[in-house]
Amino acid sequence: MSDVGKYDDIINLSHPTSKKHPRMPIRDRAAQFAPFAALVGYDDAVEETARVTDEMVEQSEEMKAVIDEKLRYLSERIGEMPTILVTYFLPDEKKSGGEYKIFEGRIKRLDDYDAMMIFECGKKILYDKIYSVEIKEK
């Protein structure tokens, strides 16, 4: 038997379509043939290594004195719950270094025992991580 003409009866028919199952989009069909991730977590590790962190700047004695003076000023007016703008260093949880953040809020309490400022919203910033403090006057 010859293979020529063997499929002539079906070669020009349209593709069969199921009445129960909708056609899979081409994007999803391609995805099922994509290679699997042989090294699970490798991409995440590469991304984490490439992520840049800043080092905490060592403050001069003069800068520390200015911050201490502002903290004293705030402690005298703590009942007013003044609004302040704080630039502080947030250490990175996964690697050395971190990043500088700016936070604005109403100060609720200065905890000298734990050396931190506590804001009305509950946020806490350690004194030794503070880079600058700006007091917003009403």
C-alpha cells in the first residue's frame, strides 16, 4: 500500500474543536514546553547579590550634638506631639548595609531607656540610627 494519498480525505479539514474544553491560548501552550528551573532559587540568589545597599555614615560629634539638642527640645514639648521629619538608617535584614529612609509623623514618646523615638502611628526609630531631625512648626 502506498503512502501517497493515504490522508487525502482529512488533510484539508479544519482543526477539530472540543465542545467541552476551550482552546488553550498560544501563550499557555508555549509555556508548557518552557524548560523547568533546574536550580530552584538561583535567580533569586543572583538578584539578591546584585541588590545594592548603602553603608551607614559615621556622624561627626557636631552632628550628634545637634541631634541630641533636638531630642531635648522634643522631650520638653512631648505633650504637644509635634510633627517631625526624621532621616534615619534602616539596616538590611539579609546583607550588610541598608538604606536611608525619611519618615514624617507626630512624635508620641521618647524612650530614653531603649533609646528610641515612638510615633503616634506606632513606628519606632532608634536614636543611634537617626541621621537628621527636622521639627515641623505649626
